Amino acid sequence: MGRIDRYIFRTSFGAFALILISLTAVIWITQALRDIDLITGQGQTVLVFVGLTGLIIPLLMLVIAPIALLIAIAYTINKLNTDSEIVVMNAAGMAPWRLFRPFLGVAVIVALLVAALAAYISPWGLRELRDWATKVKTDVVANIVQPGRFITIEPGLTFHLRERRPNGQLVGIFMDDTRDPKEHATFLAEYGEIVESNNNNFMLLYNGSMQRLEAGKLDPTIVLFDRHAFDLSHFNAGGPLQPTVYGARERSLADLLNPDPADRLVKTQPGQLNAELHDRLTAPFYPIAFVTIAFAILGAPRTSRQSRAFSLGLAVAGIAALRFIGFAGVVFAVHTPSAVFLIYASLAVGTGWAIVAISRNAAIEPPAILSAAVNAVTERLTRRLAPT
């Protein structure tokens, strides 16, 4: 790799890394703030909050990486054009493919990153996110043993505790259960404790009362008890859980290539798994297609700012159209498996056109009539906005 290659590669990859980290951080913060109730409402630590919300970062990087690459390539080419470096290299006889080589190197690295994220890292993060979120949500001790606060363990079940003693005894217990639409139950107890029996968790309430109001009745039924066991196992992480059925986006590429025929999702939504599989297989090709198309449109030497602006808009529009076709193909493939060919065809056509344009060293310019119209509008606005 020559000095020019290293210079272009360093500029492009540095811009890509900066844009990727910045965009990922901004979007991650906006997503993480939606789960701030892990700290405020469920009493989890900051480390749990950061760890839980951080598992979505691989998915964000998977989506943002091709966009960040496009922005970085457009920035680098514009910088080379503004400094007249592309003009000088072209005048010195440097072939377009020679100039394109460092950009292609960056695209290959990003494609490998996207392939790793799509195949294993992003699905792993989503699986861990689901498992960890389930454990946090169903952790009875972390959720309800918080004195002085009303805690909603699950919709319809509210718990309040006045005090927790050093020996683990819970004092001043209030529970309101409206999960059954036919019955409203309220529990009051002087004290209680959480015990485990046969891998099932129970809350033993002592010296209390239960007020039960059935639907359609005006008067409640009040029952006094010395001891009452309230079952917590059905929403406790330590209790018996049903096997988790992961969604298509939560499965690794190996699972999508060789699904278990007995899997429930394979039986009920085979089209979803097929569409996700082809989306994963084509994901690494988008960075290469984006760079090739962007360089074909922006890489020719130019001196007109308007020409560069038009070319930039054309590149963004073309790449957006290519990605939109890919998304549409994935959506249609859920019910029409043959729609996956739309994804491969769009990638092949877009990349093939760009390769031909680079080989011919063609400068893609706007039509003369469009340039004249834009110039006329610009001059009219300049005269109207000019100070009198």
C-alpha cells in the first residue's frame, strides 16, 4: 500500500470510526433512557442498567455501520475534491481503480464487521437482552423488598413494605391484586417472609387479613388469617420457566441455516426465518455496494460546487433506493419466498452499474436543462435576498 493509499485509507477509516461511534452513542442513549425505570422503578443498580441496555449496541452498529461508511466516503471524496487532490492525481495519470483501491479496502473491513455482527454478535446480544430482562423483571427479591415504596411486580399486582429487618423479615405488608377481572383481592399482614420450597418461592404472611371483592357484588368478603402463603413462583426467575422461543432476529446464522424441524417458530413462521436468513446473508454486501456506487458518482474530478452537490444528492438517493429495495424484499419474502431474488438482483444491478461507470471514468453530471433551472432559481433568490 503506497503513501497515497495509506492517506486515503486513514482518512476514510478514521471518519467512519468517528461517525459510527458518535451515532451509535447518541442512539443508544435515546434508547437507554426509555429503560431508566430499571433504576427508578425496579431498584436495579447502574451497572445492571448499563449492561442491560448495552446489549442492544451490536444491533445499532449493524444498522448504522453502512450509513456511517457512506458518510465517511462522501466526506473523504469531498475533501480530496476541495483540495484539488483528485484533479492532480487524475492529471498525473492515476487510473480510477487505483484511486478506488483504498476506499474498497475500508469497505471490505466494514463488510467483515457487518458480517460478524449479523451472523453472531447482534443475535447473541438480543438473546442475552431478553434473558437478562426477564430475570430482572421477575427477580422478586430485587423488586418487592424495597421499604416505603409501592412496587408493581406485574400489571395488576402492587406491593408495599414498611420495613425490612436485618433477619430478612418483612414488616407492614400490603398487596393489591387485580389481575383477575372477576375478583379484586387486598392483603394486609403484620409481617412476612419469602421462603423457597421445591424450587418454588412463596411469601408467607402472618397475622393479617384478606379482603376479596367479586365482580357484580357490592360487599367484600374479609378473611382473617394467622398465616397465609402467597405463590410467587409463576413470575420468579428461580421458579419453573417455560423454554424460551427466540425470535428470528435473536437466532444466529447457524441456527437459521440449520433450524430444528421441531421448533415452534419453524412450524408457525417459516417465512420469517427464511427472510431473516437472506437478510443476514446479504448484509455484508451493502457496504461494498454503497462504496462502489458512491465512488462511481462522486469520484470523478470536479471543480463546480453545484455539480458536486448534485452528485452527492444523486448518490444518497441511489443508495437509499437500493437499501429500500432490500428492506422491501425482506418484508415481501415473509409471505412470498421468491421475493428474496429482488434483494440479490438489486445488489447485483447497482454494484454492476457502478463498476462499469468506474471503469469508464465517467463523470456523472446533471442534465443541462436541470443545471440551467437550478442556476436560474439560485440567481433569482440571490437577487431577492441581496440587501438594497
